[in-house]
Amino acid sequence: MRIFQIITVSEYGGAQTIVANLVKTLGDEHELFVLYGGDGEAWNTLGNNFTKIKLNNHRKEVSLRDIGLLLKLFYYRFKYKPDVVHLHSSKMGVLGRIAFSRKKTVYTVHGFDSIRKAFSRFLVIEKFLRNKVFRIIGVSHYDVNMMREEGIYKKVECIYNGVADLYLERFEYKDRITEQLESIKQSHFGLIMCISRISKQKKFDLFLDIATRMPHCAFVWIGNKKEVTNTPSNVFCLGEAELACAYLKYADVFALPSNYEGLPMSMLEALAFGVPVVASAVGGVTEVLDGKNGFAVENNVDLFVEKLEYILSDEKIKKDMSLCARQSYLANFTIEKMVDGYKSVFNAIVANKK
């Protein structure tokens, strides 16, 4: 089977991790192509069992230059004749559905609120192209339900994201960030971590407000591209990292404040490492956190502080929630479960051609 994975940009992020995991697991059995914008940093550790095709430089915004991008997609369609085309991100979801056959195309929506709320002017395009696809994948039942409310309900199903089980590898990962974390952990009562880029979507301001209310704890943010200044003394922004989830072994609790989400990969990675989570009750977060493995709360500083303090208040509470976090990951969010879901869709496309 010749499979195209097509994505707008290739910086480290949730959708890119999904693509990388599909390439790693399917590359030995099938012929994989990754078509992308940017410098391809998210594919650096994937080996050579797939073909990389850079389409353009890093560019998320929509412009007239996308006409050239569309023509490139047509070119690669006829040059390689893929059996399956898997689209990621809203821009490639649009251009890919125009360029490729409906019968071969799968479109994963990595958080429908990113379109419905953040870029609602593009909703009309999503509705127009809703049937130009073999299958639309929502990464949470919340996304599937929100699409249904907008009249997008045919050929739609939910496949939960899955993440690698690096917890069992018990690898020794040493770099400048681990050295900083070891020092930070020794001088604070608890270490609360967030792994994310800093953007309008992520409520970094709320993270700072929570930290101000809990001065006895260290608040560590990993994923900022630029240096962050003028933060409370217990806030540490340590920058980007290639394997950021490796630092989760230092976390007592994972915090994820956000305006909207699909099914955040960093949250699932925290569960895999047995780290309880307190996150904003947006997108698919409420389907994951059940009060045993963590808490989904409104974007309110008092609620975040209450739940974080509760987890840290007693070692038995933290240990019990850690066990539940790990169990919930194994039950629902492994790479194997995710890949099986996509394999079923890809196989249905090929069977439909016969």
C-alpha cells in the first residue's frame, strides 16, 4: 500500500507526533511518503524507511501562494499515484481534498474547535468539502459531536490519539534541561509541569497566575521558542526539546491550561508516565480525565489551584492517581490502539477499490 501523509508544517507538535508514529509503525509494511511544509524537524529521528517531500517553507497562514502548493499536490498525485492519502491540519484538509480523489482520502481533524472557534471564517469551506473524503476522523467524541452540530456527520468517526510507551524504557536522558530539573526539584515542594508551545491557544497567563498562588511549588514550562522574562520566581521556562516527554519523570503533576484542544498529546504522555493531570475542560479533555487520573476544570485560577493542591496534599492520593493515570493510558491511548483504528480505515479504502 502506498500511503501519503500530508501536513502543513513539521515543527514539533501533536499532529506531527501522530504522523511520526504512523510512519514508524507502518513504514516496514507499506510505502510511506510524508509531504510537509517547514524544515522537517519532527521527522529527524524516524530513520529512512519512508520518503520525505518538502512542499514549501513553514507557513500556516492562507495566501495566494497556496495556489502553487495546490499545484504541487496535483503533481505528486499523478507522479506517485498513492493508494491512500491521509491529510492533517485544516489547510491541508482543504487543499488535499481538492487535489486528491475522494475515494482515497482520509482527513484527521486535530481539534475541531481550532476551526469552529479560532478560525470560524473557514467553517463554510469545511462544510462545502465535507463529502469530498472517504472518511473524516475526529480525535475525540467531542470533535465528532461538534462536527455533527455543524452538519458534518457523514463518513465521520472517532479515533483517539495514541502515544509511545516510553515509560517502560526507563532510559537515562541527560542534557541541560535534566540538570535544571534536578536542581529545581530539590528546592521546591512539588514540580508542576506543562509541555506546550506558547501561543494564543495555550493560556500561559493562567499558568503564571496559578504559580503566583502556589509559591512553594515549581512551575516548569517546556516548549517555549523564545526566552520568557518577567515571570514569578517559581516559574521556569526551559525552551524547546526534541524528546520533551522524557522530562515527565520529574513531574509531580501535569497542568495544561488551554482555550481549546482536540486530544492533547502532552496530556496522554503524562498519563503514560503515571503523572496525574489537571487540565482545562475543553475539547476531548473531559473524556480522558475522570477524577481518578486527574481533573478537567474550567479556566479559573481557584479551580486549578484547588485540584493541584489536593493532589499534592497527600502522598497516597498522588500515588493512587498516578496508578490510575498509567492504567487509563494502557486501556485507551496506546499507539497500537490508534494505529489499529487507522489501519482499519486504510484497508477499507483499498478494499473499496477492488
